[in-house]
Amino acid sequence: MQLTELVKFLLVLAVFIVSFGVAFQAILHPNQTPSYSTFIDIVWRPYWQMFGELFLDDVSIGMGSYPAAEYYFSRPIIIVRYYGIFHWFSTMSKVFWLFRL
């Protein structure tokens, strides 16, 4: 039972990874001829992007680098800041909830 569910999940995951990889590779390198390294990149990049790797060094537009690179580097700071706010509201709501009981 669990093994069949795992196989179904991995099959759906493989379909999404390959389809995203084909689209991503076609957008980044539209004139590249198919080769072994192209097929490796179709699976390799989306697999690591699933875990958060963005490969910003490889993405460039014209003269400059990727315009939203500053956002991706500052994102952990934003997450930490909002986590602090969430933690404060969570603590205060528990205090008020317990006071009302």
C-alpha cells in the first residue's frame, strides 16, 4: 500500500521536474543543440531548485545580472523579521486567550 503510493508520488514528481526542466532550459538556452549535457541539465537544475538553489550566477540578462538577485539574497532576512512579528502576535494572543478563560 505505502510502496504504491510512493511510486505514484515519485512518478508525479518526475513529470513535474522534467516538464519544468524542459521549459527552464528552453528559456535560458533557446538556440542550444540537444546533447548529453542538455539532458542532464533538464533534470539536475530543477532537482536542486526544488530545495532552494537558484543558480543566479548562470542567469544573466544583457549587460547586467539578474535584476531580482538582491531580493533573493535578502529573503532570509525578511523571513526572520516576519517570524519575529508572528511569534510576538502568537504569544500575545495566547495571553489574551488565557485571560478570557
